Amino acid sequence: MLTEKERKGWDALDEAARKAGGYLATPKRPLVVDADYRAMSKYCRERGIKPAELTKEEQAKFLYDKPLIYN
């Protein structure tokens, strides 16, 4: 899971990308994504909670069955 600092960084990047009309990034090393962090962040914002406050059941809603790997 992302730390609070990492999640805020993703949120800031997403907001800047929305304002700019989108973005494309190519990672320098394989990037493994095990959960849908955007959906999790939206879920938390809507409920006024922090990701660290999610229950295991709530966290499981956002996990991918098979992690996504970007090379």
C-alpha cells in the first residue's frame, strides 16, 4: 500500500494532469501496481477518511486479482 505522502503525491499528479488534459508516463523500471489507488483515494475522499483507516474488507475492494506490471 502507498504511504500517506505517496498517496498525496499521486493525488497532486492526478489533479495537475486533469487540469492539463492528461499525461503519459513511461517508468524507468518495471512498475507493479497491486491496487486501484485512484479509486481508493476517491472512496476515502468521499467518506472523509484516510487510507490508513480503511478496514481489510474495504482495502480488498481495490486490490487487483493479478497485479499490473508496466515495463
